[in-house]
Amino acid sequence: MTDGTTFGDRLEGAFETRGRLCVGIDPHAWLLDEWGLPDSGAGVREFGLRVVDAAAGRVGIVKPQVSFFERHGSAGYAALERVLDLARDAGLLVIADVKRGDIGSTVEAYGQAWLSQGSPLRADAMTIYAYQGLGSIEAVMRQAEAADAGLFVVAATSNPEAAAIQQAVLQGSSREGSSVAGAIVSGVDAWNRSREGASERAFGSVGVVVGATIVPEEFGIDIATDARPRVPVLVPGIGFQGGELRDVPARLGALAPGAILTDSRGLLAAGPDGIAEAIVRRADEVGALDV
């Protein structure tokens, strides 16, 4: 999993060797059916393992969507543990898309589950909510740092209903006047810059989630910041959800060098026989971007 290097350093290595495409592992019921697999713990296990096999050696990053495993209870979690094991053995960087969020000991326990050494669910990074403020997840940010792991804090997503919250202007806080999304991005940037040796690193270990179909400035996100370490930006919504690769660099501006471009259903719909070729084609498209 890690040789003591930070998540940001490992992300830099993945970009340099395999590019910035991230393959989502989302075993929807309809995809399982199209793949000829049962909608069960055994089915999501086989699906996940096949996706990892297709991704290995072709990309550097995968992102299991935990909810699709979780819906099968203990069998689904056992399947996910096996998928995570195989991905680690294949040298893939794994982002667990869990989107947990809470305060106090509860959110710390989430961090222990997904980031701690020795946990069967350990990933290189996890997605997390911080709508109670970045201070609510500071313990997890410190856990991630101690474990050489990463976090991706949800900032701005593609679903229209979220805009009312993410664009809301803060009051009565140290970032008063900023939007919720803007405060998350600037707060993550400040955290990364405050870490020891940060200025010598290409990427911080805490990133943000910004959907491919949104315009960051409309959410109060500053896309002009250009300093080290760069903020990793997980960009879901490419392909099936309508996000266009060609739009990403201009939309993200100075944040673009940290972009992790995620495609899930757009690749998975190619089926078990076509997914490897689909990954190669998409990786070539991503590699041709000017970021």
C-alpha cells in the first residue's frame, strides 16, 4: 500500500506513470445483469475483480463506490475487501468512495475503518463530507496524515439540488463571505500548505471533489490559485453523467494539474469483454488533455 510516502507523492507517481484517469467500480444492479452476474455478494465480488484486472497496468487509480457493495451486507463487505486486496496487489491507487461525515469520535471511527494500517477496508484515500466545517474532520485529516493516506472533501457536485447548500454564503465564521464550496477548497489548500515540507511537494494529501459538469466560479471556488502543493481534485461525472473531458482544463483553471478524471458507467457499460479496450481509449483521451 505505502512505503512511507505521502498520498500526494503517490498520486504524483500515478500521474507520471499511468496518467490521471480513475476507473470507477460501481456494480449497479443493471450493470451486473448486463455482465451476466447475479445481484448478490458473489456478483459484486466478481464484477469488482474483473474491473481491477482490466484496470491493472492500464491506469493508476480506481474508485470503488462502496454503497453498491454495502447494499449486500456482510457478503458485500467481504467482496469489497477482496477487491481492495487485489487492487493493492496490482499497485493501483485506491480511493474509497464512502462520503462519510460526522463529528467527534464517530467521524474518527470512519477514518479508522478506511484509512488505518491493518484495517481490512484500508484504502489510499476516502471521500468525506465536511458541511459542519473543516474543523469537524480535523481528526480524520490528522489520521490520514499519520497513515500516509488521503482525503477528498466534497466541495461542489453535479446534482442540481446541492447547489443551494454549496453556493450558500457563510456567516459568523472565520471564512465569512465565502461560499460553502469555496471555503472548503480554500481551507483544504491552507491545510496542505501548512504541512511540514509542503512547498517541496507537487501535491497535498487532502483534496476536494468537484463535479465535471459544474462551473467552479459559480460556486465561489477560486480557480486562480497556483502554488505548491497543488490541491488534488477528484472530478466525477465524466461520460455517462454528461461531463466532457475537453471542458475540464478550462473550467478548473489553475486547479487542473491536480485533476483526477473519473469515469465509471461510461467504461463499465462496455461489458466484461470490452472494458479493457474502453479503458485504454479513455486513458488516451485523458492523456491528450492539456493540464
